[in-house]
Amino acid sequence: MSDTTNTAGRNPAAEAPEVHLTGKQVLNMQPQQVHALYKLRVDVFVNEQRASFAEIDDTDIDPGTHQLLAYVHPGSGPDYPWGLPDPGSPLRLVGTLRVFGPPEEQHIGRLCVHPDFRGFGIASKLVDDALEVIRGRAAALDPNVQKTVVKIEAQTYLMPFYKSYGFEATDEPFMAEGIEHQEMHLTLD
């Protein structure tokens, strides 16, 4: 889900929050971080988009899956412009995605940004970092070949966002969880 689609609920005059990105494996996260990760994804994919599917899957726990996490500092004072912190953390998780798969064929999935934080470029920052993670993983490939294909299953309304990174549509659109998707690929040398 792009962060450019919905700015409802935020003050248009609000200054953009300072975003802090980090990446971890679920096995290396504190329980509160895992809770915040799953809560954000369930809020966006299951509650907001009304998709009925098992949001928590075996891909998350795989040691090769890298979770990228976007945090902001909650505001101070009576307004709390960026909301309240997550349990057990001074920061609030506002966006995430995951990278998984072998170096030659990697996947980006579960990109989401909290509705109150769309329009601040958080999705773009997450994808930029994901592509850097993927390039790092591709460095393990034969230097003569050193190509990796990045695959995504994009919701079709987000195709222009992914095309801006060079992703190209493959095959035909398909329905997943009642939402039209399009497989897209990007080859990185």
C-alpha cells in the first residue's frame, strides 16, 4: 500500500515527521516490536482493506526474511501530533515491508503505511531501503552474472508507484483476497 493514497486524519499543515528506518528479522525483534508489526499489518490489510486472509504466515519467521520498519517519534505536549508510542518503545511504528527469497529471485511484500502517515514519502523510503537490502544480498551471487530479479504482487492501483522504480508488469492481473493484483518484476544488475 502506497503512502500517497490517503491523507485523511492528518493535519495538512503538519510538518513531516522525522522517519527512522531499521531492519530486522522477526527472531531478533522484541515481543513489543513484533506486536506492533502485526498490529499495523492487520489494521491495514485486514481491517482497512477488508481482506480476509492469514496475515501472519511462515514467511515472517523464516531466518532469511528481512523486515524493514519505519518509526517516528511521537509528538510532545497536549497535541501528540504523531500519536502515542508503541508499547515498550519510545517510538511509533508507522510503516513496514518485508524482503525475502534467495539472492537471485527476491520478493518485496507486505508494504504498508499507517493511514495517518500517508503522503509523507514513507513508502518510498521503505522501497528505497528494500532495494538496497536486495542489492546487498545479490552481492553474494557470481560477479559475472550478479543479477537478481525482484518480484512483487502489487495491488493494481499501485502499479504507477512501482513503475517509477522500473518494475514491469508480467502476466495478467489476478484477484487475491478480493483485491486485484498484478505481478511485477525488476531486474537489478
